[in-house]
Amino acid sequence: MEGSSFIWMCWLLWVWSTFFLEKSNKRFYLATISLLLIALIPVEIELFSVKLNMAIIFIFILLCYLMRTIRLLKLLYMLGISICIAMACISFQLFSLYDPVVLFIDIRYYLSAFSILLAAFVFGRFSHKLSTCIMGIVIGEFFWGITSYTFFSVGQIGRLFIFDVVFYSALFLLSLYGFKQCALFINRILTLWLKSRHWIEEERFSNTQSAKSTIKGQVAKG
């Protein structure tokens, strides 16, 4: 079922935030956002023969709110990458529409791969990469709705499989981030171990030297 992966992610996020996090604003916001996404996914409104999913609108507004504190130049750069992601997604969808032979695997994996590769050009925090990736997918869905309405007189913004694209992209980026943090942690542990070993060897060497000096002094006195 299209969109099921995204819905399961929202449910798991709600369970984790409700039962495993301590009471805080972060817990409240995560639980509320998860429930709102689950509730809004089936809700659609029709505007000029274009079906508009309310969940995609909510994600777009949420991303705009989260990105409000980013510096203007950085924000423009992220917006440029997002538009590139959107153009890549819509171009591939149009290409696969007229030549479906290129689809060796599910189109959701293709779109996720394009989004992740282009989001990798965003420098700085992991949250900036993730926000840019999801924003690009959302903007691409808006473009697709307008394009499909122009060519076929019927459009839809917020198709269910796009939520799966968001889920796969976020999951892969989170996995890379987790792997990076694990590598940094292991490197830190190894560095501390090597330093402690080097310190122990230096301590042994200094003790040996002092013992030799003591013995020489006793021999000289004798």
C-alpha cells in the first residue's frame, strides 16, 4: 500500500515520543506532529480540478517554520538545492511516464536516490541536509501537480507514494548520520585508549629510569 511506510514511521515516532521521552516541549511537539500527519494524510481538498493533500501542506508549513532562523544566504543556497531536487524528481517522473522501460525498480527508490544525492551538496548541519531534501521533494510534488493539470486537466498534489519517498530519503540520511556518529564515537574511544596506553608506557619508562638512578646512586655510595 502506498504511503504505508510513512504512516508506520509516524506511528513509531508517536510511540517513541509518548512512552520513551521525558516530559518536555520536544516530546509534546513530536507527538502532536506525528498525530497531525496521520490524521491529515487521508484529507484532500479540490482546488481548480487539482486534489490537494493537507498533509503535504502541513509538511511544507512545518519546514518553512523550522528554516526561519537560517541565515539568508544559507537559506537561498538551500532553496536552490531544493529546486534542483524538485526539477530532478519531476523530470524523471515525466521521462518514466513516456518511457516506463527505464523503471527497473520502484520509482520511489529512484526519487529518493536523486533527492539524497543532491541534498549531499548542502554543507553544514545534518538538519539542513534533511530539511533541504524533504523540501525539494515537496516542491517537486507541487510542480508535478501543476504540470499534470496542464497536460491532463487533472492534477493531484500529495500523492501517497510521495510520502514514502520522504520516508525512504529521511531514513537513509538518518542512517548515514547514525553511522557517522558511531564512527566518531569509536574514533574517540580509540584515541583515549591510545593516549592512556602511551601515558602508561611513559610512566613505566620514567619509573624504570628513576629506579636505575637510585641503584646507581646506592652503588656509588657503597
